[in-house]
Amino acid sequence: MGLVVGIDEAGYGPNLGPLVVAATVWEVPGPPRETDFWREFSSIAARKLRDGDPRLHVGDSKVVYNPARGLGPLERSVLASLGLVGEPPSAFRPLWRALCGEDAWLNSREPWFRDGDIELPKAGGNGEYLHAAERWRKRCRRRGIHLKAVVADIVLAERFNRLTCEAGSKGWALSLITLGLLRRVWDPCDPRPTLVLADKHGGRNFYGELLDEFADGQLVFRRDERRDRSDYRVGRTDISFQMRGERHFPVALASMAAKYMRELAMTLFNRYWLEQVPGLRPTAGYPTDSGRFKRDIAHAQERLGITDEVLWRAR
């Protein structure tokens, strides 16, 4: 039996809202590289769906979700996957706790998280995703595949700014956050054959120095470091950072979990500021619109005493 871990992020580029890094952890019956998840789950999920196709949409989160289509397809697939692990949470806060293992919002200085919540599923269709989860669970049992965990790290603005300052760049901070999340689900001394797949972090080609910090004294063997992929070996674990990592099913699902958490977080963010500034146009937080949004809330931000350190992510 082996393990496959897929890792990806959502929200690396915006000035507003959290960065979310997520991972999916799978037990597979044979060597990790020999499990073709797309083939194994072809009756359950697909990268491309035609109208009326009852399967789950799984792929790069930027393809599965767009504002025009709405949250439904993304939410359905993510909640169905959580149904493989346990009972899918019924609200945003329990979902945060289930994925992150903490109640970080309780100590947050961001009032949109500290004081708000969202009932799930947000887009409706409760029975739909539960039915999909049950079919998926049966398929996993037949094939000897087990989704052990879906985990995440929701990095709020204040922490993101601090980590970026300490690391010297936001790219380095992203890599540290990603490997910190990996260590929650991976033991470098684990005797089981393990494959870790992650999307590359921008233009970074060299991860060996970072892996040294998280390998518990295990030797990190650098196998290949080039533009399209960077491969390493630690004990019985192969670690691969790849461009277009979401072409791998475990990475695609991690990408979707991260995106889902960020979209829910931005719903709370925009809801809070609309209460403070009636008629305010919501934002996705990206640089193309974040400056406009910040100007529109400037008076309310000053009145509420919310500092830029808490609101605005440094670039």
C-alpha cells in the first residue's frame, strides 16, 4: 500500500482576502505512480462535462469555477469529496475547523471572519452531493482506494504579511506555508512508498534547500530541477513540483478545496463591507480591482479602526 499527496493553492495573487493552501491525501493499493485516478474514478468525475452529465466536475479550480457559472459545480465536487472522509460540514466555520484543525477566526482581527458564518451548501443541492459522495465511496471501496484526509491552511492577511517579511519574498513564504502543510500529513520516515505532487510556485525551480528544513534529518536527493518540474527523493517519498500540476487528480481536488474555501471567505469579506458601505460593489481581491475597493471603503475602514496590516496583503 502507498500514499499519494496532492497540494495546491488559491489566492496567491490578490491583495484582499486569504491565501489558502490545501492538500488531499490518498491511500492506494499499489505503487503510488501506478494509480491512475482519472481512470479509476471515470464513472464518478471528469475534467470536461457536457450538459446533463451527472458526474462531478474535477479539474483546475479556475476551470471548474467562474463567477458566471456560480459556485455550484465547485461546491458539489468539494463537499462530495469531504463525504469520503466523514460528514461534510454544514457551515463555513465547521469546515474551517475540519480542514485546518483550529478555530483561527476566534483570535482573528478580521471581523468579517470573527463574526460571520455561512450555511452550507451555499448553492443548494444538499441531496445531490450526498448521493455523489455515496457513489464515490462505493467505488473507492471496490478499488481499494481511500481518501485519508483533506487539509488546508488559511493564511489571513496579517499572517501573510508577517511571513512574507520574515521570508524575504511572498514566493518564499508560499513555499514555506506549503511545506508546513505537507508536514501535517507526511512523515519523512514513513516506510510506505509515497508520492507528493504539487503545483510549482511561480518561477521557482529549486526546492532542495527548503525541503532540507522539513525532512527531519533525512537526506534530500535532488533528481531533476528544471523549468517544467523539480523532482526530489526523501526516504521512500518522491516529491515533484510540476507546472500544470492540476492535471493530476489529487492536485486538482486540492486546488478546488482551496478555491472553495477562498470563495466562501470572500463572501464573508464582501458581506461585511457591504454592511458598512451600502451599495458597495464587491471584489474578488485581485490587483485589477483591489485598489478601487480599498478607496471605496476608506472612510469606513478609518471609522472602524481597521489597519492596512489586517486588511491589505503586501506584494
